[in-house]
Amino acid sequence: MHKNILKSDKCAEIHSIGAGALNQAIKATAIARGYLTPSSLDLVSIPSFLEVNIENQIKTAIKLEIKLV
């Protein structure tokens, strides 16, 4: 069963590593805003840095906290 996280939890997080991944995350947020427009709802995106461990290497990621307003 498909669950709409933003409508049930009012927030979501997207983690991305690299320019291409961040570009896709921003595009996904823009598309989601378009789906919410008819409902008079909007999204707020709060970016921050995050360190993640991938194969025993610390990498810097960008975390987008997406909130429904």
C-alpha cells in the first residue's frame, strides 16, 4: 500500500550526495509543489549538511528537510 508521507507526517527528509543527486532532489521537490498547488498547500525546504559513512569513508551529503505548510 502506498503511503503519502508528507500528508501523514507533515515532513520528509531527502539525503543526497553529489551534484546530480541534489539536482534530482530539487526537481522532485518542485514537482511535489506542483501537485499540492490545487490543495492550497505548499512545501518549505530547509537545507543542511550531513556526514555519512559509505564503505568506511566519511562523505558530506546535503539533507533537505521538506515540510508541508
